[in-house]
Amino acid sequence: MRARIYKPAKTAMSSGTAKTKHWVLEHVSETAREVDPLMGWTSSTDTQAQVKLEFDTKEAALDYAKEHGIEAIVQEAKSRGVNIRPGGYGDNFATNRRGVWTH
């Protein structure tokens, strides 16, 4: 049984980082997905591919994998710099703007 351990990236739909603080252990599917001929849905007989476990630290996820005999691959998270503008959002509506504001 194989799995990957990673730290999820933030969603593109929000600027929040709420779901990026934990490490996730996700099982890799061992069988190929098949297309149902009637409905067109994709399915698999491997139910372990649906399992995602969350851990507070990478070491906890690695310990769990080792304890249960799971071959785990760790994908390190890429750090991202903070993008903070000096004026912030309110600067978009400032009355003392020097230039013309356009889209």
C-alpha cells in the first residue's frame, strides 16, 4: 500500500490559509479508474483511495505510515512570501491619490 504525505495549498478562491496548516496522508489508488458504460461516471474498486487523514505535523504522519506499514512519499510544501501592500485595500479608494486610477 502506497501513500503520499503533503501539505495542501490554499484554494484559489480565497486568500485565507485555513486548510493549509495540517499535513495530509492520502492513499494512492492501486487500480485504474473505470468508466461506467450506462451513466458515464468514473469509479474504482479501491476504497483506500478515498481515505485522507490529517495530522498536525509531518512527523506524526510519517509515524502513522511506519506504524501501519504504509510506504509513504513526502512532498515538501513550497513556502510562499507574504504579499502585503503598504496602504492595503483601503488605498484603492484613497482621496489623495496622485495618479488616475484605472482598471
